[in-house]
Amino acid sequence: MRLISILSILILAACVEIKAQKPILISEDSILFGKSRNPGISVYIPEGNFKKTLKAWKKGMESGTRSNLMTERGEMSIFGAIIKDIDPNPLNIYSKLIDLDTVVKLSVIFEVNKDKYIEKSTGETELSKAKIYLKEFARLCYVDVAQEQANAEEKKLHKIERDLSSLERQKTRYQKSIQKNESRIIDENGNIEVQNNELTRLSAEIVDQYKQLSSTVTSDAQKEKKDYIKELNRTKRKTLNSIRSSKNRIDKAHNEINKANLEIPKNERMQTQVMEKITKQEAVYQQFADKVNTIKAY
């Protein structure tokens, strides 16, 4: 049991580590470009998306200049790039982007003049500016990745919240159904009482009319009496039908109430489960939101 507990803690820790932000590593490097190796800088972008990083790099290189970033066999070059954060003068920039699965490596050579590159021996200030520029580029790329992750978790959270709202509306419908059917039962019972009174009156009237019929002499009077008795019986049948319909509606209302009373506890249990999911997903989303804010502060 102790071993299982330790394993559970290690697995949980591993999951948290996967979600946590990684550092952006940057270092001076000797970079092979074409057939020659020259001093440059490499930056590792955690969780980087290769295609999006490449698109952002191309846009950054071509910004402010008419030059285009040329690519040949995975190597990129641009002549006369304008990056005022590094140097007020145009730069020739040679770069490579490599997808290393969990990170994207960007290696860059900054050529100030013919065969003169930004490196420690040519000036700490320019080297520092170049590092800051590349780190900022990596930070923005990493922020985009983390923001997408946070947005995905927020979307999951909203989906669960919509599920809860749906359950809440469903419970409200059940409660309204109970109220509506309880009111219907009262109305139908009232109708039955009225119709029963009418039935008693009709039955008594029919008995009385039959008595009068037996003492009626003329054929015209007998016909009139029989027609009246027939109308009373027709009204009696309608009254009985009305009572039967009310009883059927009462039975149906009771069934609806019973159904709602059975569904409400199920609904409440489901709401509890969904609220637990919301609490967990809120914590997950907060982790990613914190991750975004931490990376923004790099």
C-alpha cells in the first residue's frame, strides 16, 4: 500500500511537471551553415510549434525591409535585415530551425560586415542585445503555445459549465412539471366534484321524468317527454365522459409527478459530479493560466 501511494505521488508530480513552464535556454554557439562554421547564438523554445515558429521568424526577419528570407535545404538567410534592437545598421542573418520534439532550436548567425559576426570578441553590448532579441522572440512564441493550451483548458471548463447549466435547467423543468401537474390534479378534482353533482342531479331528473312518462296520456306529450329523457341521458353520458377524462388526466399528472420526483435526485447527483469536474478543471485551467503569466514575465 505504501508503495502504491508513493507511485501515485510520483505520477502526479510527473503530470504537474509536464504542465509546468520550462525555461528558455540561450547560449553562444558555433553554428554550421553551408560548409562553414561561424559564431552565433542558439535559443531553445520549449514546447515550440515548428510551423508557427518558422512563420513568426520569417515575419520578424522581413519586417521593416524589402529583403526576403530565403530558404535552401533547411537553412535560412536574409541580407540587409533591419533589427534596430540589435544594430541600427542592416544585418545579414543566417539561421536554422530544428524541431527536437519537445523543443524547437533556433540557431542564428548575425553578420555585421563581411566575415564579421556578433560574438563576445567583437563586443559584449551587441552580443547582449542579440541574446535579448532572441530570448524575446522565444518568449513570445512560448507565450503563444501556452496561451493555446490555456485556451483549450478554458474551453473544456466552459463545456462542463454548460453541462451544469443544462442540468440546472432540466431540474427547473422537473420542478415546474410537478407544480403544473399538482395544479392540474386540483383542477381536475374540482371538475369531478362538479360533474358528480351534475350526475346526481341528472340521475334524479331522469328517474323523475320516467315516472312522469308513465302517467302521460297523449302521444304528443309522451314523444316530447321521451325526447327530453333522451337529451338528459346524452348529457349524463357527456358528464360521465368528463369525469372519466378528468380521472385519466389525474392519473397522467400523478405519473408525471412520480417521474419528476424520481429524476430530480438523479439530476442532483449528476450536478454534484459535474460541479466536482468543474472544480478540478478550474484547477487545471488555473495551472495553464499561471503558466502563461509566468512565461510572460520571463
